[in-house]
Amino acid sequence: MGERFKIAIVGSGPGGLSAAARAAERNESHVLLEAEPHLSNTIYLYQKGKYVMDEPGILPLRSPIPFAAGLRETILEGWDEAAARLKINVRHQHEVSAIKRRDDGIFEIKCKNGNSFEAEAVVLGIGLQGNLRKLGVPGEDLPFVQYQLDDPDAYEGETIVVVGAGDAAIENAVALARQNNVVIINRKDEFGRAKKGNEQAILKAIDDGLIECYYNSAPEKVEALSAGRKPGRMILNTANGRAQILLDRVIARLGATAPRGFVEACGVVFPNKDPASVPAISAQYESNVKRLYIVGALGGYPLIKQAMNQGYEVIEYITGNAVEPADAPLLKAKFANLKGIGSVDQALAQIQKNVPVLSHITPLQMREFMLDSDIRTPAAGEVIFTRNDYTNSFYSIVEGEVRIEVEGKPQPVVLRRGEFFGEMSLISGRRRSATVTAGPNCILVETPRRSMNRLINSVEAVKADIDRVFIMRAIQSRFASEASTEQLAEMAANATLQRFKAGDYVFQEGDEGDCLHLVRIGSLTISRNIGGKDIVLTYVAAGNYVGEMALMGESKRSASARAAIATETIRLDGAVFKKLISRIPALRLRLQKEFKERTAANLAMQSLPGGGDIISFLMAQGAGEATDILLIDESLCVRCDNCEKACAETHSGTSRLDREAGPTFANVHVPTSCRHCEHPHCMKDCPPDALRRAPNGEVFIADNCIGCGNCERNCPYGVIHMASKPPKKPGLLQWLLLGRGPGPGEAPYDPNVKKDPTAKKAVKCDMCKDQAGGAACVRACPTGAAIRISPEEFPAYAQSRR
């Protein structure tokens, strides 16, 4: 038999090393088994010179091993010194091949080098880096495709494609861009999974032209080239179609999955077959195998500080000490208003028990989720949010109930404990579709959009639950005034989610009408081919449906539907839909009425082909993602600039409008002014969270802006700029009587005076949200040339321009 220890720790990553250090500090019998000839192989394999962050910043560090944000080399050196000082019993080049728990409770541990050990408890801190995800497309194993970057300085003058949107991909891309031509491929439209610092770095590099980014894109294949200056190429599926990149190297940083075969062979159970799932472990990090503990990334906590805290805490648990987790004081403060719910662990367990959608995540993930969320205990009758609000938090009902007032339904819909709401605006980015008020004894968990989206993207079961409920509620919101939940169940069961890139056809004129589509995210244009030219007839925003005309008229598609921007729809089966309306005469009559109204509107637009051209023009300017846009009728505009002057007067002397800038078509001018987008680009990376959305939809900048310029760089329409606050203007009487300062409508300061560049902050249109009369630019226009409209009004506006 091999050597025997009280505690065997497998893997010397942050969690395992911290556990071994705490065991050594307590003089516990222990051994640390490491496969490599050095400590912490995951950190060791970071690119040279990488700056390692110490997030989450709000957590204290509890470990005998030092850790603070700094260079990879500095951190590894400090860990080596600490391991030697504490006399950690580490055995290098001892890769563990099997762990088995005997009937007497002792673990037998076998290593590939032939050595074996016995232990009363085992801590697994092996991480995930041995199971890197590959591209999953043809060519993923070509010689110039790699999944790790050791030294970015080893490559110079190459065209390198980095695939991924996480921290590792961003860090590799930024480091390589110093001496290479770098392209980064992001499957989504933002870097939502990255730490704040990395997100800022990549967005600045893209804005500065150092890195080219393909958003909403994915590799289709990688090919070796037998001739030419580059050894290979990548074919991409992008939002605008297929693209080709000639390249020297591909570096794919797509994360990693658990070494499932080895872990399951140890007796550990995974909750499902999802490759991204993590083992189910207790709040004390114990797996289903008694006395076998899991810490770090394998348990779902990849951040270094979290893993190190867990390593410290797991030794305390093993030795019988009821140590409080490092995040416990923060969570206690969250639960301060709850009565009789017990300890933090009891509160977390109760919330997970009461809310099924949260039952899919581990207790450790639950702690992180609650750190990002807030507990709300509204009084009965208190409004949570109102219809047409632009808030987008997600709510889980822990206790009590809420009442949802749905337009067209005489009685409110009641949601009770275990259900959730707010997913419609979370997903679509549109206004709230109903008013929600609290019932008696209501306890809610309110989660910010960014945190909820991160959970949806990382736990497939959570996404599946939310999608299922979203589909049912989207169908109900359109058809429930006549149909019951039971009658809609078959339609919901046959519904599917479909995604379309900008410009993709949802269906084309002449196709068989076999389904209809509810627009979940994005927007569509409806067009007909008239005289060999596509004429846009109307615009369909998220929350509406298309395709019912062919089903109602028993004919083929009379028009084409195309995605104006990246769009997601719920496809409803045509046969099931026809069956439903055949059973419910009232629903059929309502849809027939809407069918006639749409037909009439389409015929009216066909008689004015120029109106369709106007809608096409507005879509080309990105108006499809707007919620409110300023337009100027050039035939009425007298160039008085009252709109700009009124804007400056309203906003302390700084105009947020440039009337002359922007494109014009058929006398319709789109000046440079904020569009208040559905999913505002400017809000994606604001360090102080100064970009906000008011309940009425206005996107505005709060006073805590630090002038970093991220919003200016992220806005694709150039409507945000950095400006210094001008001196306060003297009052009207001082100007009249004493001649002090500029007069009404005049420039409030000398534009040639040099200003302090460090005092600049971001400014943008806020739609005069605090002005009772509405937008000052519109009110100040003497001819009515300036108007603000939403995309839903485009068809009527286009028709009015005869």
C-alpha cells in the first residue's frame, strides 16, 4: 500500500494550492499531487506578461498564499516562495489516474508513474484546461490552428485570427496586436462574458483600428492553401453573409469542459449530459461521494480569488471547523429584510427550492447569482413596473404572488411562488408589455439584465426553461384574449425558435404559407416585388407577428419578410394555427379584421412606391434598432437652427444635436441625434454605470460619468461626444439690463476659449426627459419640420409624404 495522509489534494491550481497551504499552515497530514514539474499549470500556461486580475474586487482573500492583481510571472514567483515557506508537501509529476473510495471510507489514489497513496479525504482542484474546446468545424486540427498561446512575442508580422469572446481570447488578441494583424471573431454582438477591464481593452483596440472584429459571426471551415502568401484561410458566416480571411494562424480560445470521464470514474455524478455542466456539490464543496471535495473551475467557480477562498474553506470543513464563506457578510446584507429565513445557506437553499428555474445551478453558482441580485419585499399593491416602461430586470417570485394586467384581458394574470416574469423585455429589449403589481406577502429576487444573460448563456437548462415560458407567454399575449392556456398548449409545444442575420429572408413572396412568425428580438421589413423592384410595405417590430395573411387567405405568401437587423422569431406551425382558429370563432373574426386592415395598408403603400423607398432608406441608417428617432423634413426646414439652440439652452449650453450632419433622401433628413436603441450600444461598457434608461425609454447619461469615452466609441451612429461643461450663463435680466453674457439662443460661451480636456464628459440626446413639453428641438421648430417618431410609425409617415 502507498503512503497514507489525512488529506490528498489533486491539482495545484489556485484552489488546490490554497487548500494545501492551509493544510500545511494547520500542520495537517497532507500531500499535493501535481502532474507537471511546476505549480499551477493553468496560470503557468497563461501568455507571458499577462496581467492577471483579482476579481471579484468586493471579496476579501482568505488564504496563506498571496494574491493581488499583477503580472503572471510575479504571481507564480510569489506562490513558489509561499509553498516553500509553508513547507507544502507537493509531489510533482504525479498525474492521478484513478481515485476509489473503499468500504472503510479510505480513498485509494493511483498515479500514472506507478505510485499510489491513501487518504481520508480528497480535494479535487484539477481545473478544466486539459479539455480545451475545439472549433468544431472542418480544419480544426490543421497545423496552423492552435488552442493555447504561450508567448505573444513569438509571433510577428502575421495575420492571426483569434476565435472567442472571453477573457483569454481578448487578452491574446490585444497582446498579439502589438506586432501582428489581428482579427477577432465574436459569435455575439458584445463581449458580455469578459471582465470589465478586458472588455474596455478590446473595445478600445477595435475603435483604434488595432484589431478588426467580426460580430455575430462564426467559423464555417478552415482550409490549408497550397499556393499563395498565406498558409490558410477561414470561411466565416457573418451577419452580412459569408466572408473569407486569408491567415497565417488561428488561435481559438473557446473555453474548456470538465474532464468528465475521469471525474465520473471517481464516482462523482453530473446533473445532466450537457458538456458544460459541472458536478453537483454542497455549499461545503462536498460531492455526492462522501469526503471527496471539489473546488475551483471544476465546481463552476473559475475566478482565481474565489478558488483560493474555497481552498482555504474546504480544509476548514474537512477538519471540522464551521467557517463562514468569504461572501457570507455580503449575502447576509442582501437577506437583512427577510424574517425567519435562517442562515445564508438556508436562505439560498430556500430560494432555489422555491424557484425551479434556479434549481439548475450549483449552490456555488447560486451564491454568485445572488451577489449580483437584490431581494425586494414590495407591499401589497405596489407597482413593480408599468406597461411601456423600459426597465429590463428579471424577477423570480420566492414567496407570495404578483398580478399582471394584460391589455385586452378583464382580469389580471396571477403568477405565484416559483414563477418568474420580466423575460419579455429582458430578451427583446422592448418596452414592458404589461403592468405588474405585488400581491400579499410578496418576496422577489430582482436580477440585472447583464447578470441574467450571463446565466442564460452559461447554463443551458436555465435558457431552456426561460425560452419555454417565453414562447408560451408570447403566444398568450397575442391570442389569449380569446383562447385559453389549454387551447394554446399545442401551439406552444410545436413552436420553435429561429434566428436570422440582417438581410436574411424569413420567407419570400410566392412561398407556401405553412407558418407564422412572432418577432422575439429585432425587426422585419415586409416588401413586394413590383416592376422588378422590391418595395417596402411596412415595418414589423419585436412583439408583433407576420405570415398570418397566407394562412388566413389560404394562399401563398403575398410579400417577403426580411430581417432589418439581427432577428429572432418564434415559428408557429400553420396546421396547428389553423386548427386553433377553426375552434375559436372570436379569434378568427379578430384576425380576419386585422388581415383586412393589413391588406388595405399594403395596397395603400403599393400605390406610393416612394414611401417604401423612404422606409428602406431609414432601415439603411440603422433605424430598425431605434425606439425613437429625430427626422427633419428638408422641404419645410428654413435652416434657422432653432432646434440646436433650443437643445443647447435646455442642456446647460451644450447642444446634443447636429442638424446639418447626417444623410438625406427625398427631403427626409436624419440628423446626428440619439436613436435610443432597443439594445443601446453605448450601455455595453460603461465602467461607472452612468448610461441609464428612463422608464419612458430615454437613454441618458447620469452625473457620475467619468469621461472615459467608451460610449462615444461604442455608438455606431456618432451621436455621443465628449464636451466640457460651459460656464453658467447669467440670467435674462442681467443680459437685458447689464449686457452680461450671451443672449437667449446665442452661444453660451466663446467657442475659441481653450477648455480643460480632463473636465470633459459624455453628452448625448436624452429626449429632454425632464421637460414637461417633450423634446425641445421639436418644440422650437417654427415650421414643424422636426419630428420624433418610433419605427412602428414609419409606414404611416412614409404614406403621408405624397
